[in-house]
Amino acid sequence: MDVKVPHRIEFAYDKGRALWLSFLATVIAAAVAGGPFLPDRPGHPHLNAAVCWPFAFLIVLLAASLLLKIFKGKPGLIISQAGIHMESYFDETIPWRAVRGVRRYHRRNVDLMNVDLDPMVARTLSRRGLMGWMPRPLRGREDTAAVSLKLLHGDPDWIYDQCLEFLAKDREQTLTTGGLILADQNEVSADPVFNLKGHPIFSYVLIAILIAIYIGELNFGVVPAMDYTPSTQTLLVLGGIFRERILSCGEWWRLVTAAMLHGSVIHLTFNCLALWRAGILLERLIGWRWFAAIFCISALGGSVGSLLMNPANMVGVGASGGIIGLFAAVIVASFHFPSGPLPQLLRIGAIQILVPSLLPIVGHTADGVHIDYAAHLGGAIAGAALSFVLLKAWSNKQIHPRFGVAALICSIAFAAVAAGSIWRIGELRVSYLANPFVQYFQGQYQKAGEDFAEKAKLDEHAAPYYYLWRFIAQSRGNDDRAEADLRAAASNLDRAKWPYPVYELFLGQLTPSEVAAKATTGDSLCEAMFYIGEWHNLRKETDDARQKFSAALSLCPTTFMEYDGAGGELLRLHAR
């Protein structure tokens, strides 16, 4: 029985859907482009224009391409007895005998019709629009064209059925007339091979390492962790990114160690879940050696992005740069496969995490940890760039890309730097813990008092202030020698010079107001406010102490020990 097929059918674009998608893309582009102009708030840094504007421009191009489809008024798909015409190509009708087959990939938000073309014919066709300008690796295989059925006006099922009927009618006529049918696609070009069996072992091992390191942060921190959250000082000492330490002190190993640290349990949990997801998508596809290399290089890229774009006073940690780089690599690696469910699943799975991670929408997590979008961007760029190299090293006949040994060497170098930095981190930790100010704020008052006295012997100019700190530490620790030691130190001072009035305050010879009146310079006034605050604090007069510490914090230069002391005391009062 003959199949009744119309002579020619045109399918226009669904203008309503195209307009909605174009509007949505424009809103997202405007939000991204306006990011650098948002008012700065403490702890909420914004990515600069050099990062946001190129990304917004790409989204605008996508919106413009959708609008062009509407205003040009040309159909998106034409099928006839002569062949099939797709708007993504220039005005060329592809004969049915050059079509190997028509397949459909349908999910809730995706409905694509893939048209498999003869490779020799595909090379003669010219792509239209953005696809014509994209690098060849991002186009996918030239012998496969995709048509979005959701963008066409009409029932997707009916459109797909009509294409199959035209193709079947052409095959029937060709056999009847004794015409030539081109060879099956598998005979001309073999699809890439892959194996998704097994488990992402390296991902599991890396997750275990990150958890073990976090436990180390909690147990070897320089400041006791609160609610299982390491302090900023701990993250800095253990290898977090800090611009001054890297650029001024040459501690470039921090670019590696920062990627292995985390700022909270929630931070660690989300990164481990994302890493597990990346392992499911990518590790079994490209092998653990390339997977490890992409993570390490992306982690470095994330650290560099954090170093260059974040405020100088921010401490950056987290494996998110390396993890986001893996998801960027998933998208690039998906173009190794021509079409069908696998590349679509890879892209959708990666985009669901990659796009939100690059848009600076939320500044903090629920536990107050700042989200480092600069590290995400740097990791994504590094991961995508390395994946282009991976595509070049991946033959269709091989399950995994070549040069696995070279990829392994990259990972070994990363691990070697991380392991080698342990010695330097140990030195920093010992040096930090030997600081009497650290000992004082950790409640080690006896040790702090002894070390303040040692520092006084080494620095004659600052000795009067170190003796004052010794007295405060001894008083906190209920040392009976506190007042006697302070009197002994006061006997060596010039009574007409500052800071002798502060000694008189603690010895009961002056009142706080009299000490403040004797402060004749800005520096001495800031010091007076701090030590008066300590005087009130020792007497449990919390409100007065808080007021004076706040005044000292606003008056003292940041290089003064009283500035750090006021900040530390205010934190302790707030914790109470």
C-alpha cells in the first residue's frame, strides 16, 4: 500500500517560545553585565567587568540569534520529496539519499531531531550563524545536524513522523527504480568507542583525602575550631591563598594547598557531592589519569583566578576551582561523540552545576562562607582549555585519550608540591603558635606573659608596651606577681613621657579620664583608649570595655599591636 506523503511541508519557528527564550537570555545577560556596578559590601566582592562583560556578550549573541530566527520569517525546517532543508545551513536542500537516518532524543526539557548525513555531502555544506564561526571541536561531527523540535511551530511527534515518512518514501522509490543507496554510516565512519562500566575510584579516593585534610584542619588549627569550622587564621597558616604571602613572601605553593582546604563542613560537603557527580560523568569516560590531571590543572587555574580577582585581604580555600573545571571539561569532552543520548546527558548534567557556579548570585552560604566565583571562573577556563588538548589526543578507536602518562605526571607534580609544602606549613604553624598575642587570645596566659617579657628584652623601644601586655596576661591568669612586675617595669620609665600614665592607671594612681587627658597625640590617644578598655575589662565592666575597644579600633593604625588587640578583645566579648 502506498504511503501518502505531501509534496512539501514547511515548519515555521514558534515565535512565542523563541521570544520568551530571547527575553530570558537578555535578562540574564543584563544581570551578569550589571554585576560589576553593584555597591561593594564587606565580604561580598563582585567579579570585575573584564570577567562579566564577555560572558554577558555571549548570552546576548544567543538572544540575538533567536530574534533573528523570528524576524527573518524563514521556516526552520522544510521537508519535501527533493530532500530536507534546515535553517542551520545556508540555502541548500539536502537530498534524502544523502541522509543516513533520522533519530530523536527526547527528554522533559530537550527534544532534538538528529539528522545523520553522508560525510562526503556534509563537508560540502556551509553552516549558518554562530555555528559557522565556532571552532571545529565545538561543532561536533559535521555529519550530524540537530534540529530543536521545541522551537518549531507544530506537534513534535508529527514533525518527526513526517520526516521518517519522507525518508522511507525516498528509500522505496530508490529501490524500485534501481537507484544507488549510499553505504551505511557505520561502514564509512565508525562512532567513538566508550566504556562506562566500573566505579569512579579516583573520585572516591580524592573525596577521602579531602575529608582527611579537613579533619587535620580541625585538629591542628592554630585557633580552636568553633562548631567544627576552622578559623581564618588556621586556613591562612595551613596554606590558604593570601595575596601578600604569595607575592611578597614567594609562597607560590599556596596555589596548590589552598585547593585541598575547606572553610566549613557545608563547604566540604557540597564540594564532595559535586566531585562525586563529576566522577560519575567524566572519570569512567576519559580514565582516572586524565581526570586527575584536569582536576589538578583546574585547581591551579581556580587559585590563580582567586589570587588575581579577589580582594587582597581575603583568604581563599576550596577544591571548587578544580571541580568546576571538571564540569567544564565534561561539556568539551562531550563533543568527542557525534550525537545521541550520551553527549546530551553529559552536557545537561554539567550545565546544571556549571552555570549556577559561574553566576555571582549568592554571596555567602548558609554558614557564612563566601562563595569564590573568581576561583570557579579560573577553574572552568583551565578545565575547558585542557579538554581541548584531550580531544586532540582522543582517537575514535580508543576508549580513553592517549598520553595518559603525561597526564599522570601533571597529577604527580601537583601532589609533590602539596606534600612538600607540609614542612613549610609546619614551620609557619610553630612560628604562629609561638606568638604571645596568639597565646594570650587562646587563653594561655602564663605562657603569653613569659613570652611578652622575652620580647621586651629584645626590643627596647616597644618594651614598655610588652610589659603592659605581660601585666594584662598575668592578671587574666591570676598571677600574684602581676602588680609587682608592673611596678618594677614602671621604675625604669621616664615619668614625664608616654606611656607612663597607662602604668599609673593599672597601679591605681590615675583614673581613666586623667589618662585620656594626658594623651596629647593621635597615637597616644588610640593607645589610651585600648588600655582603658583593658582596665574596664579586668573589672568585668563589659559595656565600658566594649566602647573603649571600639574607639581604639577606629583610632589606631592597623600596624599597632593595640589595633589587633582591640579587634581580638571585641571578638571575645561578642562570643560571650
